[in-house]
Amino acid sequence: MAENPSNFVRDWISANVQSASTDVGAIETRVAEIAERLKAASREAEIPQDDPELAPDLLRDLIHAAIQPRANRNHGGGE
């Protein structure tokens, strides 16, 4: 039986994607490249490619969030 797709996607992103401060165009290019690597890894792990966890928009959002710098996290408050 194949691994749980949701766990696979989140674990793979956690292990393979680091945040970076890059211009928006470069981030979009990087997101697309990472999404292709993730899809290839999911095929190797025998994750059904029609699983909703592998939907392009969802992958893009998850990868994009993982890349975004987290500089503002320590600036709590009510702003």
C-alpha cells in the first residue's frame, strides 16, 4: 500500500524545501521546479497521481509557503 498522500507531500516539502529571500519571479520559477521534483518523487513512492493532495494549485501554495521567508513571525502584536 502506498504512503498517505497528505503525509508524503508535507514530509517531502519539509525535508526538501527551505525558505529563501528571492524576488517574486525567481520564487515562482523555483516553486515550479520544486513541484516537478515532488511529483516525480510521488510517482516513485507510488502515490496515485490523481490524488487531491497532488493538485497543482495545492502543491504551489504549500511550496510557496515553505519558501517564503519567515521574518515577520517574531513581530507579533496586533498589527
